[in-house]
Amino acid sequence: MLTLFTINTCKSFGCRNLGLPISASADYSWPDYRLGYPALHCRACGSYPPLFDEQQFNEWLSAHLSAYASENGHFCPECYCNKTICYGHNPRGTQRVQCRVCKKVWTPKQQNQRKIVPPERIETVPLIVPFQGRSAEQKLYVLLSFDAASGNILHISTNFTQHYIGETLRYRWRGNIEPDLHHSNIVTRVDMRETQFLRRSQFDEIQYGSAVLKRNARGAILRPVIAAHGHFRVLSLLFPDVKRHVISHECFLRGAVITVWADLFRQRQGELWFLEEEINDSDINIPWNFQGTTQHGWWQGQWQLWVQKKNRKMVCSLTGGVSNNAETLSLTASRHFIQWLYQQTIFTHSAQLSAGRVTQILHSLAHDYNEKRVIKETGCGSQK
Ligand SMILES: [Zn+2]
Ligand SMILES: [Zn+2]
């Protein structure tokens, strides 16, 4: 089978092998068990990223991308190229689209497509939401990505999938949830989070809670790391040139972003930041004050602490270089959406619904949220 999308690769920023598949570099050796799990060893930078079953990953990802493309029409369901043209209408009057590369013609299910403007900066956070599985209070791992400037949602995924998945992609709950760090001081929290990564069986193997589907339910629950690679792969097909990313402090989000936009990062054209916030008053409008730098974790990341009266944030550049951008970074877009989400009755009552239904509700609410914002923006304009 053709290997379409690389997942087994060096993920170190600054390494010459960043994003290169196993076949493309003589520096790799595998499988390497030095860290207690099968890993890919990159001799150029000394890293040991965990190995995935590339065939199972590619089978699932191809199905996932084709389904997204058939629904939305922004890229081709066959070859994933994003150069498409409108190609007349089918007998019912619905718009057809043609791929300019492989000439595939299809009818996207979502008909009134707005052109999405490529964002300057993408902001991504996870969210854990309940669903009804074999028992109550099962949990979905959700990823939300925003255009940081406009606040619009660019993409939303959960780790529920309708597609067939190989066993190595399946999430397995072992009964040991990572403790919630909400109550600690923000600096301690960053430090404890790094320790949590090290306690995992692999850095990218998060245990976020139980997620067992109803008996005989269709579909499956993916390991969050796999869902993250699928999530960012969709975004990179939509926006191949976006250079700035802000993500929550989660090591496999870093790995997924750096892998899917590897060409840009290898040419040192991208910026990737971890960001943790503690916002107690979102109305404060004075500049942020830089407090100093601390180092945390296995990778000894350099974290900057910034304070704005009652608000604090910790920022870590994952792509080196001196940058003054840290002050302007925030997770404001995701905070606004999540606040709005918890005011929607259909969402707050969705804990009794299946994982598939909760996923549908999140998609439709994300759509409503973007639509509402367009109306609001137009409304403001017309008052002038
Ligand atoms: Zn390397
Ligand atoms: Zn095509």
C-alpha cells in the first residue's frame, strides 16, 4: 500500500530529518526499544519518537480525509489536492466540483460554501466532553482550532471515528487518569504537566478517561494522538502555508503540528508555541509585563512568564529563535467559543447521547457559531 502521509518521522525542530519518512534518511534505525516501547531512533538529533503502524494509520487517514472532502468540497476526496473548480450542477441543481489534478468530479454535501480565508495564526486547544456509552459519563477527546485573529472555528474533531480502524489506533483506557492540575500555580502547573508526559507509557499516550461505546455501536474511539494527526492533516490541506501556531501544553499536539507542516518548519519558516493561561479578568486592557524565564521538563523548554494584573500566562517557543511575539499570543478565541458552548442547551444536555451524536452536535454548533459571528459583524457595519 502506498504511504501517503508520514507519521513515523523525526519530530525535532532544527534536525535535518524533521518530517522525512523512514525511507528518506539513512540516519534512522528502528525499531529501537531503549525507552521501553518501539521507537524510531534518529541518529542526527538523538531523538526516539514512538513508532506507529503506518499502514493502519494511512488506511484510517485516507478514509477520514475523503469523508471530510466529500462533505465540504475544499479539497479532492481522491488525491487531496486543494485546487478545485466549480463544475456545473447535477440534475437536482446542486453544485458539482472538479479536482484540477486528477479530474475527479463530486458533489459536496454542504452546498453553501463560504471561501475560507487562510489564517495568519492558528490556535488549538483540547476539550474533554461526556457521552453516553456502555455506561454514563464516558469521555470524548475534542480538538478545536481557531483563526486567532477573527475568532472563527477552522476545524473541530473528536476522537470518535465512523471508519474502520486497525487495533493499534484504538484508545485503551487503563483506569489511571492524569490528575487535574487546575488548582496549582501556573508555573508549578507547567512543571507538573511535563512530569505527567514522562509518566505516560509513551510521551504521546494520554489517559484522559474512560471512552467505551455502546454495545454494537458503529465506529470506534481513536487514541488522541491519532485524532490529532488527522485533525492537523485536514488543516494543513486547507492551509498549507500557515506559519504560526499556538497550542495548549500537550506534547503530541506539538508532534502533530510539526509533522504535518514539516516542510515549512524544516526551512525554519514556522513558529510554534505552547501557551498556558490563567485569565481571571478578561476586561483588563493594559500591556502584559514580562516576569522572567524558567526551564521545565525533559526537553528543558524555556518558558516565559507574563503578568497583567490578575492574569498570568506562560509561553514557550518550540521553534527556537528570539521573538517578541510572546506578548501578543493568547487563547482568547478558544476561550470565547468554550464559554458560548457551555451556554448552549443542546450541548449541556448531550451527555446522554452517543459519541457519534455528540460529535455531530459539536460540528453543527461550530457551524452556527461561525454563521452568527458573520451576521454580527455585518450588523455592526450596517449601523454606521
Ligand atoms: Zn532528528
Ligand atoms: Zn484529485
